[in-house]
Amino acid sequence: MSINIRTHHLLCLLVTLGILFSCKQAPKASEETSVVKTPVTIVPVNYKSFSSTVALPAIATFMNKSTIRATTAGNIEQVLIIQGDYVSSGQLLFTIKTREAMALDRKYQADTSLNFAGTIKIVAPVEGVINSISHQKGDFVQEGDEMAIVWEQKSLVFILTVPFELDKYIEKNKNCRISLPDNSQISGTITHKLPEMDMQSQTVRYIVKSSSTSRLSGNLIASINLVKSTSEKAMVLPKQAVLGNETQTEFWVMKLINDSTAIKTPVTKGYENNEEVEITSPVFSTSDRMVLTGNYGLPDTARITILK
């Protein structure tokens, strides 16, 4: 009986030691988990002049076209252009062998004393781009027939499409910058409004003349940033540093309180453009640091490591 009691006591002792051992090990595992840090990059708060802008599409369009017509009846002998060619004013486009020349005997055509070559030259009346060609070599044309259409290079403008509610900002943006698809920019001037709105989208259209002498193509899609407002000393952060909920009703930043900890700080947004956001509250100092990358999904208090 005494042996059983001793065995029971021994088992109880072993169980107690096991519990104590596991309790001592648990904090160690927790400590190991807590040191996991998220790598981030940081950015300081910047105070500067800030403009709120909105990017709107602008499409290159030729406003004027010249129709090239046959000046006599006859057969087309030469077609010296193809669609898309850039031509200068006075450049030879077609030659036509007249109906009279076709009726003459070859020996008379060779007699230069008759001073009748029988070939009519058709030239470009303006500088521009060949948009279409209606006839090819060998075709018979009547006087006045359309032969080609030239879009006049000097008539190239951009058509700016503006939502009606933004129409009030046009006056302060008469001189603007046109951003092309290759990220280059050219100067432009908003000249006048077209008379009709688009019924479906309720947008108004403006003519924007470019100061560029480059040969731009029709239907080129560019963009123009309309300035909505300007603040001389705004508190500004990159858009990437400002997070929001799914409904975009709450916004926050991850602010560093030391080199290894960032806390969630609610903010109120002001104006914004394509790259930056104005923060109206709370007021941060220029020494404050915000998480720029790696901030998505971070908890309220996050352990971080700063990437250099």
C-alpha cells in the first residue's frame, strides 16, 4: 500500500514539473513571435505650395481638311503619295493624262513645237497629312472628281472634354500643359467652347490650341490637368502613404513613434492630385515620419524595420 502511495506522489510530482516547464516555455515562444517586424520605407511630412488638379482627356483633331479634285478629265498616270504621308504646300501628288492627249496620235504628242504635253499636275494646296486617296494609277477621272483629302497640319487642335460641374474651373486654366502619352508635355491655350454638350455624358468640349510645331497625329489621346485650387503652405504626403477603408470614408497614416514601432493615426484629407494628398488634420511636424511602403494591412501598433 505504501508503494502505491509513493508511486502516486511520484506521478503527481512529474505532472507538476511538466506544467511548470511548459509555463516557463510559453513566454519564450510569445517573445519570439513579437520580434517579427515588417520591412517598410518612410517619408517625412512636407509643407509646400500645393495645387489640387484633375486630369481630363484631350484628343488631337484636325479641324480643317482640303479636298484634292481633278482639274480635267483623263487617266491618272502617277500617284505619288500614300495614305498617311505628310505633304508640303505645292508638293506634286498626281499627274493626269488629259482626254485630248489620249486622242492625239503619238507623233503629235512627240512634236514639242505644238507646245502641248497633255499632262496635268495636281499639287497639294496646303501643308498637311494625306487622310484618304480616292483613285489609283490608271483610273479615269472627270473634272471635279475627288482624288484625295489632306488634313491641314495648322488646323490640328485638342478637344478637351470637361464634366459640366468642372466647367467653372476653365477660366483659371486658359494657359495649360498638355501631357502626351510618352510623358512629354507641350504648352496649350484653351481658346473657346464648342456650342453643344454631349447629351449622354453631360460634358462640354473646348478647343485647345497647341504651341508645338511637332507633327502630331489625329486621334492622339492626351490629358490636361485642370487646377481646382492652390494652397501656398499645405501639409502634403504622397498618396501611397495615406490609407483608407473600403468606402473611403475614413483615412489614416502609419506614424512612427520610434525606429521600430508605427501607430495608426486617423487623418482628414483635403485636396489631392494624381500624386499627393493634402492633410488638413491633425497637424504634423516636419520631423514626423510616416510609413510609405509596406503599410498595407499593418495593425494599429506595428513592429517595423526601416529599409534604407
